[in-house]
Amino acid sequence: MANKHVNLVKLCVGSGSVENLEKWQGERMRSGICTVPEHVTRSRPRRADEVLNGGSLYWVFQGQILARQRITDLESRMSSDGITRCAIILDPAIIRTFPMPRRPFQGWRYLETKDSPRDLPDNRAAEDIPAWLRELLLKIGVI
């Protein structure tokens, strides 16, 4: 049996584009806040073994999954309010994906491999396509 993994999907709140996410993560690393990109969340995935077996965090921007980052580790963190949180440690490489619509939700959700969008070839930017055209192409099944 092949190595099974599961992905996570998360809204990229406060960042309207993949470029803004890249800039924000870069600034945090340059300023010494963190040494690698991370996202701190309230709860640790119960399927941690599957997440750490090759899973990625898929980012949703304005209703579309547009990028992913490989998850390299899950670490416990104590927040300023004394509650233990989970830091999702990410590979610095942000990989763009074919756009996939996603409705709003809170927190993160599991995303099965079979339901995950494919990576864009040559790391092509999905934002190169105007939003109205991307929506039309998605509806007719071209992307």
C-alpha cells in the first residue's frame, strides 16, 4: 500500500494574493519572528501522522485554493494566554495550484489527496487570468 497522507486547507485571512503571503512570510523570517514559515492554530490535527507523511497546507484566497506549502512538522506552542496551541511548520516554497473554489469556513479542514487541486506547471501564477475568466473556465471544466 502506498504511503497515505492527508492535506489541510486554510483560509489565508488578511492576504488577498499569493504574493502577499510570500511577502508576509518573508518579512516574519527576516525580522526573526520565525526561522521558517509557520501557522499557529488552536488545535493539533488528530490525523497528525497522515499530515506529516507528505501533506501540504492548501491556502484559500478570496474563495479559491491557489497555493500550497508542504507541512514539515507540527509543534506545540504556549500562547500568551497560557493555552497550548499547534504550530504548523511549513516548507518555505509556496507552490501554486490550479484554482479550486472553496466556500468560507473557520479554522482548517482536512483535504483528501484525491480532492486536492493539481500543481500549476512551471509555478505559473493563477492570478495571471482575470477572476471573471477564471470563474468561467472553472464552470466549463477547462481548469
